Amino acid sequence: MSKKAKQSREEPIDSEWVVEADYYARRCGPTHDEALKLIKDAIPPKPVAHVAGKGKDR
């Protein structure tokens, strides 16, 4: 049996981001999708919690 390919899941779009993207698109001129991408890129990613004691160097 072969392994299944990992599917990349995008995070669900927050409704506040959609409203902000609509406003920015109307005021500044980019398309809705471009404005949403700009907002998503501007927000830093969530920190990843590391499990202690699971490294190779232990």
C-alpha cells in the first residue's frame, strides 16, 4: 500500500478579515482577493507549542 499524500489545509478565513478586506478593497483599489492576501500576510503566524523531552539530543 502506498502512503496518502498530505493535504495542505488552509485556515478558515475569519469574518473580520473579510470585512476588513472589503473595506480596504473599496478604499484603496486592490481586488478583494489581493486585499485579503495582504491582510493574511501582515498577521504573524501563531506560535507552535513544542513538547519538552521529544528531541534527539536527549
